[in-house]
Amino acid sequence: MSDLSDAFLRKAEESLAGAASELTNGRYNNAANRAYYACFQAAVAALDLAGIRPPGGREDWGHGFVQGQFAGELVARRKRYPADLRGALAQVFALRAQADYKLADVSQAQATRAVARARAFVAAITARGGTSR
């Protein structure tokens, strides 16, 4: 495991713990936000483990790039992760956008599903690449 994938898996686990805590404490918008970042950070680790880097030697991992490469390359093409993870990142991203930028709040049910989805997402990446600890 590289330093980058190890760091991003640690970040994903921390974000996941934050999402679970926020859910428990009834802060559903925050839970959705942290659930998305747990998935995003785990996806960055998965891409790094697969040797996929941002184009042009850049260091920034754009949301569109990470979502597209994870779903298209790692799930659909290389089949490194289960098909049910293909849309997970985009689904949790949409809920995070609602939580952060829309008038409507995230409901308890939506936050619960997002945290469960993030838990499964991070677990799949960790199982494939090892633990960050």
C-alpha cells in the first residue's frame, strides 16, 4: 500500500466514524456530508491502489474524476469492486449536495442509508487494499 492510499483510507475511516456519530446525534445533514467524504476518500485510495492518478500529473483529486474513474474503470471495466458500488459514490454525493446546498434537510432515513452505504463502500475498499492501521 502506498503512503497516499494509506492516508486516504485513514481519512475515510475517520470520516465514516464522524458520519456515524453525527447520525447518532441527530445531525443528519452533517452525517450525509461525512458519509460522502468517507466514500470519496476510500475511492481515492482505491484508484491509487489500482495505479490510477489524476491526469497531467496533477495532485488534486476532482470529484468528477474520482466518481467517473471509480465507477467506470474499477467497477465496470476492471470489475475490482461489486456492481452495487458503481452508483454509490454518485448517490451519496447527491445527498451531500442536498445537505450542504439545498433548502431541504436530509431526513433520518436518508442519513441512515447514506451511512450504511458509506460503511459498505469503505469496507469493500479496505478489504481489497488492506487496512490503514
